[in-house]
Amino acid sequence: MEELVQHLTPILKEITGYIFPNEVELHWGILIVLYPYLTGLVAGAFILASLVKVFNVKELQPTYRIAMLTALAFLIVAPLPLLGHLGHPEKSYEIFLTPNTTSAMAMFGFVYAWYLMAVLLLEIWFDYRRDIILWASKEKGIKKWIHKIVSLFSKDISEKAIHFDKKSVKIVTIIGIPSAFLLHGYVGFIFGSIKANPWWSSVLMPIVFLFSAIVSGIALVLIIYMVVTPLRSKPIQMDCLDKLASYLFYVMIIDFSLEALDFIHRIYESEESIKILSELVSGKLFVSLVVIQLLMGMLIPLASIAATKIFKAPSELKKMVYFIAAILVEIGIFTTRWNIVIGGQLFSKSLRGLTVYKMTFFGLEGFLAAIGILILPFIILFILMKLLPPWEEARNP
Amino acid sequence: MEKKTNEAEKKLERRNFLKKLAVVSMAPIAFGFLGSGEKLMGLKKWVLDNGYVPKDHKWGMGIDINKCIGCGRCADACKNENNVPREPFFFRTWVERYRIYDDGEVLVDSPDGSIDGFEVLSTKKKMERSFFVPKICNHCDNPPCVQVCPVGATFKSEDGVVLVDSDYCIGCRYCIQACPYGARFLHPVTRTAEKCTFCYQRITKDKLPVCVEVCPTQARVFGELNKKASPLVRFLRMNKIGILKPSLNTEPKVFYANLDMEVK
């Protein structure tokens, strides 16, 4: 209590205009920025993986399993920031037991469980089953047992069984694409359906969320592929990388168009909230929205990828451009989430004033916790890669 | 004979056990069935024990802006009555001062929610109009906060009052985001959502909400919306009435007389 009051008192001096007294405490902080960021990476990585299985994009084969494991690693971590920000995490199970059917947030548990159990785990299991059985048959000790348990003690690697696996993967992927859309579209709906908040309330929100999710997912897999492959002293396959960069480019064009449409629409309709929102965008959000999200995270990567295509850049240069572009995109999408979540709480619902967000360093909702939550999926991914090597050469032990 | 009854008892026991097992195993998937209805049982029992029947009432409030002098006694009394933390970040009700100058500038303030009243202003600019606006939860008939609560901890009672069951609230703060009026806050000690209840502990015992009771100018009128003899119905008959943010279709049950267009 005292800590909170100490945190809030200096904010009183930084408020401009008038905000409702209950609005001094900003309720959704850095953890709620992380939540849509992490689920976005999950949905994006999965959709990238499904390009291989459903749309038969052969060039992307080397990244298929990497993308699946990435999606799983991030999905495991995704509920953590939500749990951390609750006033009563110990009561969170009530969302499952007595969900309010009119609440978008209440559906979280069901969407999450469906996506984890019915889509990701199932697809990974079917895709890896044959390899896990083969690995287990040649290994000893703990690893053998881990693989045996992960394969759920199945042993059948007859042609018929493998054919069934392949078919199942395809079916699960086909179910998975709308599920991934649901997973992230619904996160957008959590914000887009709040009519009290003119910055959030937009029918485009779920769609913008979705496409920015795909953008961030592709960029993440590109980064992981480019970091991990040299670490294993293997050559990076240029056709794969080019394809990744192309998809990144096209999806970014869609994402950019949608965001531009949203922006133009708001300005053209020029509703009651336009004054305070312009003040927000040209003031407190200028750096994170215009400079980082739009210029660094969108226009520069778009232009640089386009330049490599137009000037037919040599491979080494392309690699560097792709890598830097992907990093910029990740930063850009993170600030997109920031601008939505934090930006939507910086102005008062009285539409008469602006407040500030002061992140704490320590504590459950502080900077350190956020960094921890961001690093955790990479540790999980490392373990998953050790346990279920996603490389081509691991397929035939 | 005894053996037979024993067996019958055993059978019954087994059947009961199976029934319980079925109920327990159904629990995780039986979402929606155990909705807010179940949760309201405790509250219902409490109010019925007091001889209060929620469905016989429909409460609302009228606020006459012309009568409010901005003394802030309502905000102060509310904090005392409802154990609201005294710090200036938590309010169930507060008073705003509006100053509209002839150059079109609008200044709004509410220092410490008006608990100590307002400072006298000195400005050379010419004032066009000025007034005080008490704010409170609007107890919307179509409440967005209730719609979004993931666990059904906040609900509209049968008498129209929007309440929070703090035993169920998980502190996700979605309701705070969904309220267009800034009427909710997270209680810093209980870590659950808090808001005006029209002093539910008082109105169920035939008393007025404390903010209404302490108002020296009777700017606040509390009463039944469905009973012709109620002072609130008379208030609605005698005044031109406005509500806050009508475009959001929240259907507030707090009605303002002499509401200015600048009030949001």
C-alpha cells in the first residue's frame, strides 16, 4: 500500500490537463504489453510453419520444425505475464471453473488449452513420432526414456503408420490455421471491444493484431534460423532465407496498409476523441509510435528488403540486411504492443488530460520480471531443440 | 433381514458416491452452469435475512448540478462509510469543478477528489460559466464492466445496483478498463476491484447512501425508479435530464439536472 502510494504521488505532478482521480494508477503495465507480444509470436511462427505443410512451400522446409518448437516455447510462457499481473493469481483457476460467458477474457483458458493441446502438441507429436521412435531405439539412459515417454510408447513405424502421421499433420495444420487466427485475433478483440476506450475500440484491432503477429513470428524464426545454423557450423540456405524475407515483406505490406487504413479512418471520421488522441500521438507517443514503430520497425525494414530485391544484392549483404531488418521488426512489433496497451491508458476517459506510465524496476510487474519472461522462452526453446532436434540431418539417425 | 438393508445401504452409498464423482468430474467442463447465479446466493441470503427483497426495488440517483456547491462532504463521507483508502487515488465518488472562459478555454479540476473543497480562483480572464459536477458510478443498466468480467465477480443485482463480489474478483482490472466513467479502482489492500455500491449496506436497511445524506444542499436525490411517489421520479419529472456519455449506450441510472455539454 505505502509502496503504491509512493509510486503514485510523483505522477500527480506530471499529469497534464484533467484526468479522473481513479486514473492516476495505470492498471495494465509492461506485463500486459508482453502478453499480446508473446501470443503474437506463437501465432506468427505457427502460420509460418503451416506454409510448409498446407501450401507446400518447399524452400521453407528447414525452418518448419524450428517454427513449431518456437511456437511451443513461447506458448508455454504466454500465460505467465497474465498470471503475474493479477491481483489474486491464486484465484485464476476461477476463469476455468466459473467463466463469464460474455467476457472475452474468460475465453482465454479455452482458446489457450485448445491451441496447446489440440493443435501444437498434436502436430509436433505426429511430425516427430517416427524420429523419436528411431532415436529411442539407438539411445541409452535417460534420453532413451525421455524419448520413449514423449513418443507415448508408440512403436509402429510401418509405412502405413507413417502415412497416417503425415496425413494427421496436414489435418491438424488445416485446423491450426484458423486456431492461430482465433488465438491472436481474440487477443485483439480483448482490446478492440472496449467501447470506453477510443484508442482501442476498433473493429480492425483483431486483424491488425493478427497481421502484426505474423510479421513478428516470421521475423523471429528468421533470426533464430540465422543464429542457430552458423552455431551448428552448417551453411545457411539462401533460398530458404530469401523466401522468409519475401513473406516477411509481403505480410508487412498488408500490416502497414491495415494500420494506415486505421489511421486515415480515425482522422477522417474525426470523432470526439480526436483532439486528445492527436495530442497523445504528437507528444508522449511520438518516439515510440512514429520513430520506433513506424520508421524503424516498418519503413526501414521494408525499404531495405525491397532494396536487396531491386539491386539483386550479393548473398552476404542480403544476409546482413535480412538479419538487421528482422531485429528492427521485432523491436517495432514490441513497440506496437506497447503503443496499444500503454498508449491506450495514457489519456483520460474524460478526454481532457494525459498521464504518464512509470515502470518499476523490481517487483512482479517490473522491468526485471519482464526481461525474465522474455528470456524464458529462449531457454525453453534451447531445451526443446536438445530434446527434439529440428535439423534435417537428425531425421535419419 | 439386516443383511439386506445393509446391502441396500451400500448400494445407496455407492450410488451417491457415483453421483458425486460425476459432479466432480463435470466441474471443469460445466462452465456457464455455475455462473454468477451461484455466486449471488451468499448475497441473497444476507439481504433476505434483513427483510430486504432486491427485486421489489430499482434504485437510481439524481444530481442537480445547479445545487452543488463543491464542498466535497459527499466524497469525504463516502470514504469514511465505505473504508475507501484516504490517499488521493481511490474514489467511489468525487466532485469536479468546471471553469469555462470566454475565450473557449475549459479548465477542469478535482484536487483530492474535492474532499477539502476547492481553492478560490484568481484570474484576470473573464469567466463565462462555472459549476461543480459530482461523479459516481452510474450503475448502468447495460454495464460494460459486468460484460467483461472474466469470472462474473461483478454483477448487476436485481435492484439494478452494480456490485463486486470481492471473494471472486481475481484482480485482472478488465472492468476498470471497460468503465467509461473512471468509477472503478483496485483496492490497494484487498487487490480486488472496488466501486460505489449506492452504500448497499445502508439502502438495504432503508437508509440513504451516505453521500446523499450529508449533502448540505440536497444536490443528490436517491430513490426508486419504478415507484411514482419516489423523490427520484419527481426529480426526473421536474427537471431537464442528461446522462453521461449517452452515445456509449450504457444506460446510466444516475441522472443529471442542468448538465453542461462540457461534462464527460
